[in-house]
Amino acid sequence: RMKKRENEIGINHLPWMNWTDWMYELSKCKYAVQIGTGAAGSFNLSCAYLGIPCIGLKALETQNLCFPDLSIDEVDLKKGKELILKLKNDSSFYKEQSKKCQINYKKHFDEQIFLRTFKQIFNKYYTLKYP
């Protein structure tokens, strides 16, 4: 949700939309920044899936796994600004990060990995509760 006065610093907000429309709108973007709690990490995952370099906090697992070179410490906005400028001005760095995040997405969050992880968790808790 938009905070008071955010429109004064050029932050774009989209109205609520369903997931398909959201992915379509996000796919139009070239860069992303996620500096906040990250909730479930779906923003970072969506960016990685689409190949959109995303600058965000190291503390967020999805950010760190998908975008290790673009992850910053919580208070290091100076580093964040440097990374934004590098993505904007260095096309080879941009292309490298775009490709790398898609590779990392598949490595850590591909459907087969999700299914394997889910089965492991299910089996662990199923056998504990119902021997």
C-alpha cells in the first residue's frame, strides 16, 4: 500500500490485480528493488523467474538465493544505489544478473525441487504424528 508522500519520490504503485495480471505487469519492468520485510518472498521469486534483476536484503532467503550479487545489508542503501547504477549503466553486468537469477531460480525453486522438499517435510511430520 502506498504510504503518505511516496508519490513525491517517484515510486510507482499498481492497483490490486490478480496474479496473472501482476506477472504481466511485472514482466514489463527492467529492474526491481525489494527493501522491506519481503513477506513470503514471492516478489523476489517472481522477478527471478522473469529474469528481472532485483536489489534486496541479504536477510531474505529468496533474495539471497536468487540474487546473491544484488543482496545488500539492511542499512546499506549506498551499496543499493551503486548496484542500481551498475545495472543501468553496465549492460554486460545487467545481462549476467538477469541470466544468473533465472538459473538460481531453477536451481533452488524449480517445481521438482519444491515437490521433493514438500515430500520430505510431509514424511517427516507424518511419521512423527502417525507412527
